[in-house]
Amino acid sequence: MKLRKMAYVFMAFATHLTAANSFAAESVKTVTDTNYSAVQLQEIRNATVKITYADTTFLIDPMLSRKGTYPGFKNTYRSELRNPLVDLPMSEQDVLKDVDAVIVTHTHLDHWDDAAQKLIPKTTPLFVQNQSDADIIRNQGFMDVRILGKHTEFGGVTLRKTGGQHGTDKMYASPMIAKFLGEAMGVVFQAPQHKTLYLAGDTIWRPEVDQALSQFKPEIIVLNAGYARIDGFDDSIIMGKKDVLKASKVMPKAKIVAVHMDAINHMSLTRKELKQFVQANGIDSHVDIPQDGETLQF
């Protein structure tokens, strides 16, 4: 009788333990299902960033030349300075390490330079905004050039091209300046269990930006925020500090990452100035301003 009672107690305990383990396993699964997988962004220099998303690493707008390789852009702010203004924070080999694909938002020198064309393997998958840029880059010897659209799949990531404008309507009213500015695109990154990332590219704040924010509701927003200026105009050809503030108000739950500063002659907004601005406006907890080489995780 005593043995039977002990067996009963043991069976009851085992049943309870099994149920508890099952509940624990279910709890862990629930936590895993509701958590986001990490998104990693490394600021290299200028508009050049590495984004690791769903275990796929994208190199964005590579400018890999050494400090002072090129003269400043003509007819722009501080054109007497040589570009880039600073060296890479690491070797070119480290920049290219583990890169699965390259995204060139447009082919201006500060987004796609001779060094990048020479150092990036010609078989690397490379995404561009349109047929014109695809033709340029294919003529440079790259064999796997793809045009981004509204829905492009690569490495478990959905890439979506977004619009914008690389300057004001007044600038584009001049055919010569419009040709100089050209076209540029943004990109939205999406994957299951990952925060949506929106890289706005070289654009001012436009209805296309509002549309991207409204449609995709990104949790991470990367803004080219150096307020680059050309001669004869008070406004910028890309975003600046007021746009960073606007983004923080329009998308208050998103993390804003400000890049494209301190490396090219016509950038008129520095990291230091932007940091002071975001602190003065009480949005510093919403805004990251990474230094060259710095890595952020979301």
C-alpha cells in the first residue's frame, strides 16, 4: 500500500513537472515569436553604411577613396576642400568583409567612387535605381546588376525602392542644375521578425518621404542629414537638422539615424552641431548620430 501511494505521488509529480516544462517551453516560444531579431547598422563614412538585416549584409553607397583623393565639387559650399575630408576608419578589406550585396542609391562620386569600382568584386550582386545607372555600372565591368522595384527579394530580405528628390523644385527648374543633381532613391528593408528600416537616401523632405513613412511605418529611419549646399541657393540638396526633428515628431516611436556628415566638402551640418540641436530639442533619446566606424544594433 505504501509503495502504491509513493508511486501515485511520483506519477502526480511527474505529470506536474511535464506540464510545467510544457508551459515553460511555450512561454519561451511566445517570447521568441514576439521579439525582433537584431538589425545592425555600421556607419563607415559619409553616406557609406553597412546594414546587416536578416543575416544578409548590404553595403550602401560605397565611397572608399583615401582622404583628399578628389577636388571639391565645383559650385558648391567649401569647394576649395578636397574629398573625402577624412580617411576611412578601417581598411577597405574590412569594409568589404562579409558583404553579400551592394546598393548604390545613385552614382554621384560621394556614393560610388573609383575605389569602390576597383575593390568590389565584379560578381557581387549590385542594386541600382534605374536602367541608366545599371548601364553605367555594367559598363564598369559588374556582372550582376539589378534594378530595384517596389518588391525585390534578396537573401530573405524584401527591398522596396522609394522616391524622393535630390534638391528643391527651384533647383530642378534649371536644366543644368537638374542634370547635375540627377535622380536618387531610398530603400525600405523588411523581413519577418525584423524592424522595418527606411533608408531615405539623398533627398529633401518630400511627399514621397511622407508616403514611405505612412505606408511602411519604419521603426528605424536612416537620414542623410548633412545639409549639403550648392552655390546660389539657401536651401540644401539633402536633409538637415530640421528634418531630423520633423522625423522624430512624425514617427515618435522610431529610431532616427543621422549619417552623411563631416566627410564631403559641401556638407554644412556637422555631427557636433546636430548633437547640440537634438539635445536642445529634447529628442536625443530618439536620434543616433554614429561616428565613423561605429556600429548600432536595433
